[in-house]
Amino acid sequence: MPRRWIHLAALFAITLPLLGGCAADTKNAMRVAASTDSAKGIHQEQSVRGVSPLVDKHWVQDPRNYYETQNVVINKAVSVPILEYHEAKYVPGDIATLKPGQFLSEIEWLHRHNFHTINFGQLYAAMYHGYKLPPRPIILTFDDGYESVYFNVYPLLKKYHDQAALFVIAGYTHEKPNRKKEFPNLTIPELREMQASGLVDVEDHTMTHPDLRTLSESKAQYEIHGSAQVLEKIVNHPMLFFCYPDGGYTQETISLVRKAGYLLAVTQNGGYANWRQGPWTLHRISVLDFTTLQDFAKKLSPSLS
Ligand SMILES: [Zn+2]
């Protein structure tokens, strides 16, 4: 495919969702673009599609903070902490939860120390296309799509005007609340409301949350590609960012994720995300119920120096 058509496909991939266009066509355009260039290495075909519509408007509208290059330019200076949260309420005995008031004190700490929450579109654009990030950028991620995010996190995102990404298990999405479960999942209306706010980006965490390392290629394909088709219909935008269940992946898994058109993927390997890890095995920093504010500050100390 000629380069200009690849760019056009990418451009449609971002403008159609903005116009409320057909998500399926959008995804197809993206898949074509991704697979066409896969033999040529890093995302040269994707120069615009990671930038919008997910980018925070404030930074896009100010030309001093934003510029875009036509070609891939890996910015080796980009090093961003991606925080990894799960259940946003306290469940004693389960460390992947949060103590009462914990997230509030963490988000207040971030503001006191001049951190700016960004989204994955901004990170991708900064890593590969010359996008300039705000000072002390940080990404908040919540895995598995628990309903506690809607009640305990979303109100604080609105109050402080912060962003977060949700990695949602497509097969667990449902219309009505399931609050008899110990860990209720978000409903489809809640997912749509949060995505529409512009503060929350819903992204992909497979269909059923299996260990991808143990699956046949066809089953892994279903988990990685099929889940995107489900989630795209719910939030009406292409799935561009992926999270491996329990951080498990192989080279084959990475290849499937890349071919499926995801721009970036995150793991449970600890530390700041940077270009050395490659786009599909970015590291994260986990926050658990025993993480004190002192621990939290220590994990983010590289940003303060
Ligand atoms: Zn998970």
C-alpha cells in the first residue's frame, strides 16, 4: 500500500470515531494499516492515529506544547510511570484492592508534586511522534473493569480533572449491575458514561482473562482480537492499547497483539515505561492495599529528581 494511503487510512481511523462513525470500518482501516507495515518495524504507518481523539484537549490546543512529525522519531528521553491498580474498594485479605481514602491521598499527593495524568495516546505520540508531554507525566490504569472504579475513582477524576485508562475484560461486560458478586464489574452504561466524559479511556484486557501463555494461537487470537470487537461496539472507538492478563505473555503473544493493531501494551513488569522495553511490553508500577503514601512517593521518586 502506498505510504499516502496508509496515512489516509490512519487519519480515517481517528476522525471517524470523532464524528461518531462506524467503529467496525475504523478498526478495519487500522488493521490494514498495521499489518501493511508490520514488516517494516515500528509504527511508521500510525503517525496520527495514536494522537487523537484520546489526547487531552488542553495540550493539543496549545501549539507550544504540541507538534507532530511525519516520521517516527523515537524519543529516548520519555520515561513515564504507569500506575497499576485493580479493585478500587477495600477487600481485606485481597492485596489488589485499596484502603479507604488511599486513592484520594495518592491523587492529592500527585497534585501537590505537580504530576499530570496523561493517556496512552499521549504516551504513544510522545514516544514515537514528537509529542511534548506535560511536566511529570503519569498514567493511571485500572485492570479488570471493577464497578468500584465508577464509584470511588471516577468522581475524583472529575473533581481533579485527571485521566485514567481502564483495561476491561470484554466477556464480563453486561447491561445491569451484578452487585451480589464480591467484585462486581462495570456495567455497559457506566463504561459509556465514563468514556464520554473524556477523562476515562476504555481499553482491552482480553475476552475472559486467561493466561495467554497457555493458549493455542487460535484461542489467543480470539481473546486478543475478539475482545476488541466487543469493546469497540460498547465505547465506539478502536481498541489501541492492550493489557496482558496477570502480565503473562510470550513472543508469540506479543506478535498477535502487534498484528491485531494495538499501538502499545502493558505488563506487570515493574518500573517506569520507556522505549527500551518496546511498545508491547511496557512496564508498570503496582499500587496495592499495603502501599503506604511513603512507598508511593518512593516509587515515583525518579520523577522528582
Ligand atoms: Zn487483569
